[in-house]
Amino acid sequence: MTARDKPVVYLIGTAAPPVRELAEPVGLLREAGWEVCVVLSPTAASWVEVDALAERTGHPVRVRPRLPSERDPLPQADAVLAAPVTFNSLNKIAAGISDILAVSLVNELLVSGVPTTAAPCVKPVLRQHPAYPANVRLLADAGVRLLDPDALTNRGTDGLATFDWNTTVTEFLGWV
């Protein structure tokens, strides 16, 4: 951890339905004493109120890479909570593909030794894809704490996936 008053967590979300509820883990993490910085995939950013998240965290929500001449507007991360992480993003992280900022930051912070927790939101059928279990093992072996999607994911009245954010944040806090 750094010498700041509060530790900093990067809450990195990709385009799975629970990202629509991201204000909830922001509040839970702040209540637990963390400074929260939100980073989203471009599609995830189109599903949420980016300005409201920025106001709630006190930091801009990052979606796109900065120009080389620009300073990073976010403080250095002490931990990462990648939630929700889609099938696509999890596999890209495992392969080291950094084609969007959200995935790129997970890749960079993971190899920098920053404690990283990932909460996949992946359909059961996609978990049967041959790449998925291999990449889950690869990321776990690299030090990523992967949460069980079955323990976190519920279905809302609209039929879309929702997360048990209390469990997600509690698991994250118990590991960092």
C-alpha cells in the first residue's frame, strides 16, 4: 500500500449486465475505507451513468487510453477488483491481449504485482468452452483471485444477470 490516507482500488468493469449496478460496489468499497477509481470497457461505459460514477468516486471514469502527453488522472492502484469480467475479457487477459484500456490495465497491474481479484460473469455454457477452464487456471497461477460466478450471479426480474455485490466486495476485502 502507498502512504496515502486511503488505499486505492481500481474497479474495472466490462460489458456484462451486473456493470449496470456498479454504484453499489463503489459505495461498499468507499464504506470500507477505499478510494475507488472506475475503469470501464467502451461497451460497459455505454450501459452506465459515467458522470454519476465520476461524481460518486471523485475521479474521472476512464474508458479510453490517454494520450502520451497526458498525465494519468487516477492515483496509483493498490488493488484491482475486476468486476464484472466477461468471457471475452477474461480470455483476453489470460492471453495478454490489451486492446482496450480496461483489459490493458488489468494486464499491466497484474504483472506489476498489484493484488487482483476477478469476478467473472460468464454463462454456464461458455464455461464449457475449452479456453475458459484453461485460462481460469492460468490466471489463478499468475496470482489472480477468481471468484466463483455461481456464488455471485443471480437473475433479476428482467432475466438479466445481477451480482451479489456484498459477497463480491467481502471476498475482495478478505484477500487484500
